[in-house]
Amino acid sequence: MKRRFLAFFIPAVLFVSASVVTSLSLAVQPSASDILVDREKKRLEELFIWKMTEELKLPVEKEASFSEAVRSLNREKSKANSELASALEDIGLAQSVDKTKVRAATEKAVKRYEKAWRAYGDLPLREVQRLKKILGPELLGQYLLAKAQMAEKLKALSASEAL
């Protein structure tokens, strides 16, 4: 079962990662690739939730609140990533403004970037706080270990595929 999970999960993560990096378009209408990326993100999110509920052997009454918390945290992560990308884009744009305004525009953009990083950095703490209320300390510890192990496996597999 784990091999099938990893066989599906790893290529999907790599595909989504590559798609996210290449599709930072500002189009009003989502392109076909954006729709596909969103669909794959949702599939991965559901797969992650399923894997964690199985791993933690969550009772039904905790499963719903756990799932909603994970989805909410993922939305926050997505928003934080978008804010970081936008702030970085603003830094690049500030470099191309009128020479007399470069310093002020750059300072403003850098402050926005710093704020975005602070918000992004708070996410793991919010994850622990929210999930501790739902899971309790023992299951939270199991969750954190399982998540870290999953991340290590993904890193190892992506590194081996890169060679």
C-alpha cells in the first residue's frame, strides 16, 4: 500500500511543483494548466489528509475537523506563497522605476517582502496550535513525525530522480 501511495504521490508532487513554478500568470481567466494545477493540488491535499487519518487512526469525530484544519492551513500557505511572489515581483519592478524613486520604491517593496516572510514563517506555529486542539499532544506528535518522514521520503525520491 505504501509503495502505491508513493508511486502516485511523488510524481504528482513533482508535477504540481513544476507547474506552480512555471505558471505564475496574472491572467483573469485561469488557463487550462492553472485548472489542472488546482485539480492536482486538491488531489494531493485529499491524499495527504487520507494518509494522515489512516496513519493516525483518527476517529470519525476528529476526522472532519482535522480535514478542515488542514485545508484551511493549505489555503493560508497558498496565500502566503502568492504574497511572497507578488512582493518579490514588486522588488523587481521597483528597480526599474525612475532613478530618483528607486530607493523609496525598493524600501517599500522590501518591507512588504519582510512582512510576507513573517506571515509565512508563522504558518508552522499556527499549524501546531490548531492541530493540537484537534488531535491532542500525543496524536499531534505522531502527525508531526509522520509528516516529517513523508517530506524526507519525497526529498530523497526527488533527489534520486534528478540524477
